[in-house]
Amino acid sequence: MSAAEGRAPVPAALGGGDLAAAVGGPRGLVENALPGALFVVVYTITQELTPSLWAGVGSAVVLAVLRLLRRETVQHALGGLVGIAIGAWFAHRSGRAEAFYLPSLIKNAGFGAAYALSAIVRWPILGVALGPLLGEGLTGWRAVPARMRAYTLATWVWAGLFAVRLAVQVPLYAAGAVTTLGTANIFLGLPLYGLTVWITWRLLRVPKAEADHPEADHPVAEAQASPAPSAAAPQAVAPPAAAPTAAVPLAKPEG
């Protein structure tokens, strides 16, 4: 179970911030993937659950402690540690290595259902969560059709993320394919999460530019709002100039 799987969309990224920072940068990728990867590697070699759990949990603890010693943020390291610890508890209680990934399946099913249901009832989760953070209020975005469509579509994208994870994880979990499941989880974690954040940012960024200038979408209203030209005062009509009279030559006196 990876830390990225439990994260909500990052407002900074949606506002145009650094996507690499949103997923923790290269170091965040390592901290997210390394504990789960060590669990899979040790289990593949030993086929023993206990040393595999110690490898995963121990590496997550070491990464978190290193962050603390360097006085750095521990958000990504602690997220990875919590995810690994919960998965380890499930695996230890059941005695089955594949149970290490059971919390991930439960979480993906719950989040996927919640996102899809919110889009169906026209209260998309992303609008409720991000609208206030992006200056659109809790419900103001619902009055703008372009924003409503953008938030709904972005919410469906996140529902698709959880559906893709389940489509890969459930068959492998049912087959007990621990090594394959662990390898797939690495790619279903931060890489897929980062792609989804990028798509969401693109969806919410483009319509917002239009929402900031609603007059562009309503040319009729804009035309009605512009003042009508005032009637010009009647101008006096100058009388027509008289046609020039031809000069009559004087007759010569006869001699």
C-alpha cells in the first residue's frame, strides 16, 4: 500500500504549481516506492512473511528518521510509513503475504465509489473540496456551467484512477501473485497519481480562464449592456444654390 494511494488531489498543482513538488519530487518517489519494493524483493527471495514485513516497515522508519534529522518535511515519509504499517498489520494477522495489499483494495473501492456517486448526483467531490481553495466558494462554481462540467469530469477521472487500480489488483490478489501484485502497485502508486493530477490540472485550468470573463460567452447580453447611440440632432438644410445665369452679350450698334 503506497502513500500516494491515500492522497487527495493537491490544490497547489491544480492552481498551476509544480507537479513534481505535488508528488514529493524524486525523493518522494523513492520514499513512496522503496518500502513496498523491499517487501516484494525479500518475499520473492525468502518466501517468508516476517523478514519481508521487517524490510518494508524498517526502511519506511529509516526514511522518516532521516527526514527528521535533516529538519525536512516528513509528509511523504510518514505517509509511506503509515501505509506500510497498516498493510503489515493485515498481513501479520492473517499470515498471508497478499493481505499486505488488502487495505489498498478496500481504500480504492471506497474512494472510487465515493467519487463516482458524487459525480452522478451532480455534487462532484473535487468541486466541494477545491472550490473554496480556488476562490470559487463552496457552491459558487455550480452556477457556472463550464466550471460544473470541469469539476464533474475531473471527478470522473479520479474515479477512473481507483477503478484502474482495482482492475489490476483484485485478480492478482485473488490469485495470490504477491510478486506481480507488488510490482504492479509501484506503477499504480505515484506514477498514476501524478498523471491524474496533471489531467485534473488541465481540466480545471482551461475552463477557469473562460469563467473569469463570462461576458465573452454572452455577446447578446454584452450588446444589450452597451449604450445605444444617441440620435443626432437634425441639421438645417441649406437652400440649394441658384444656377448661374448665362451672360447675354450686347449687340453691336449697326453702322
